[in-house]
Amino acid sequence: MLLDRTGTLVSIGCVRNNISGRIARLPMNGSMHHHGKVAACRTETKAAPASDGYSATPSFDFIPALDGLRAVSILLVVLSHLGLGRYVPGLLGVTIFFFISGFLITRQLLAELARDDRIALARFYARRLLRLYPAFLIAILAGGILLTVLGGSLTPGDTLSAIFYLSNYRELAGGFQSNLTGIPHPFGIYWSLAVEEHYYLVFPLLLLALGRNRLRFSLIVALGIVAVTVWRGHVALHCGLPAAHCLAEGDERRILHATDTRIDSILFGALLATLLGTPLAPRLLDVLRSSGSLAAGLFLIVLSIGIRDPWFRDTLRFSAQGIGLFLGVGNILFSNRWSLPRRLLSLPPTRALGRWSYSLYLWHWLVLMVGLGLLPANLREAAHQGGLPFSGWLAFSLPVLALSLAASAASYHLVERPILRLRRRYGSHLVRSTGHPITLSSG
């Protein structure tokens, strides 16, 4: 984006087109004549730039701290699966993943829309496919082989639902039964990937159709959050009874894993990115940079974990976490008042773990299955649910964690990184290990 003489933001693509048009109209003798109109440029209200922290205006800028947040997220998930679920909020880790995805993808899509006055949907979907599918398909293949070797049950419906990102609803319809004592199905963890993929599929279409007026689109996103919250309350009240929309009556996963009841966690991130591109951005940044923003965000997240009331946990828990992440992540990214969290999240080891987080999410579950398969059947449930003594937990968990890290590092460097080079053909915004961008496109 560039500033014109009136102080408004002008699309770089539009400026480029006008310059090209003027050059094309220059006669051979070098004299300047105008033959036809220069294309009109769409302007946008200037959003306040961030004087500290990262750039607040939607852009392709690299944000190292987001890798650090991914590291925090995946640690919460993995530790909860290693028998610490009663002490470590693994579901919060997934919610943080959702928020990051909503913020980052929306931020980049808005930047593309401002730069080019369009979103190249085919290229966006190609980038998502190349980003997610290669490592995902290898994990699905490995999981299927592992389940078969262990003597479990693998059905074509389970495999197809995993491949086409329908795992969450397949699970609620009674799928993913491993038929192994104390060993989960390898595809059961893919519910969160399905939720994200459903967002990737629909949200760019909505943004392209409605996102040119960012203030109006912010209102639409906010209303979407409210609608999901109300719907989640309805499901919580009625899914203890036979109902067509419940899929699995009395099953808490109906709320925890379904796209229609969890998509608001992604929309909170999208709302932050969208509001920062509106005239409300200066006021919002004042709030996010205030001393109370980070404290309020942390308080809401702690409160969401501490309240054990079943109805709250099924409904308002995710709303409290979404608001908490909105305030807390906004403060961490865009304020220097409390810069220590951002510096810690941007440390090279933290960022490295964050870059491995996708592969670690895929592979720790499979390594856990192997570990459980090596245990006697009567110890598997205790190992997975935290019933082992501390020494036994260490003896089981440390090798699983070490092998999971090794497998995820191999997947990242041998599968994900090579594919990133191919994504450049579709305008991917790649980042070198130094943090400097290679291209200036989204993805």
C-alpha cells in the first residue's frame, strides 16, 4: 500500500497499472499526450500504523512471535495427550491454533485484496493444498499401516473422511473405532484440521464478496461469532436429547469438535485482522497497547480453564478464550509495553518448534499409538489418561516425546520445506530462516 497526497491508502497494484498505462501511451518522440483515461484507483481509509511491535495494517509481513505461539499451542496439545490432560489444557492449545490461523490467513487475504483488488482463489487453494496435504497424506498412510499392523479396524469410510477433511463429523457419526484396547484411532485427531479446512474453503469466498468495505465486513465477522455462540448454547441445551442435528446425543465431542460449534475460535482471529484494517484501528490499538489488555486476556483464559461448570465449559468457555486471545495476542504483537512475551516467543528455539508444529501434531499421535501398543493392555489407559506413577510416566513419555520431535523434524525438513519451493509458483509468502521474506504474496 502507498499513501497518496490526501493521506489515503492506494493499492500498489492500481498504481502499477496506472504507471504502465502512462508509459504505454508515450509516443515514440517522447512528448506527453493523454489518449484515454487512466484507470481509477480504489482508495481505502488509512489504518493507523503500529509505532511499536509489528505492523498492525493487514500485510504480508513476517511475524516471528506467531511461530512462538504455535510452539506454545503444540506443547499444550502434546503434553495433554501424554497423560497430563487433567493438568494441561490441551483443548486450549487447539483454540490458540485456530485463532492464529484466523488472524494470519485473514491478514494476508486482506492484504492481497488491497494490493490487487481481488483474491486469486485458485492460487490460494493451491497454496493451502501444497502446504497441508503432502505431510498429511503421508501421516494418513502411516496411520493406516500402523493400525493394521496393530490388529485394528480400518474402513474405507474412515480413510476417505480423513482425506477430505470430514473427520470431525465422521467421528460424531460413530466412525474411527480402532477396536483396540486402550489405543485410539490414528485419524481421530484430525478433527481440528477439518475445522480449519472448512474455514479455508468458505472464508475467502465471503471476503472476496463482502470484504472491500472492511468496517462492514468486521461487523459480519462479529455477528458470525455471536451466531456460533448462540448456536453452541442451543446444542448444549438440546443434544442431551434425541435431535437430528446432534449426531451423537450426549457426546461432548458434538460441541468440542464440530465446525459449526468451534469456528468462532477462528473468527476471533479473523476479527482482529479485519478491524486493524478499518478506521477503528487507532482506537483498537490504544486498547491493545494498554497495560490492562494483556492482563485482561490472561485473566479470561485462566477463568475459562478454572470454571468447571459443565454448561459453561460447553458454551462460554470458548467465547472467553476467544476474547482473551484477542486482547492478549493483540497486546503481544502490537505493543512494546510488555515486550518480554514477544521476545520469548521470537527466540530461535521457540520459533523452530513452532515451525515443526504441524508435523508434530500429525506424528506425536502415531508415536503415542506405538508406545501404547508396546504396553500391556491393562496399562494403556493409565498411560494415556495420566494414571501411571511419576517414574512410570517419565519412562513412557520421554521416549514418546523424543521420537515425536525426531519424526516431526524429519517431516518438516524432508516434506514440508521442499514443497514450500513449489508453493512459490502460486504466490506463497515464504520466509527464510533469518526471518526475511522471499516473496511478497500470501500463503
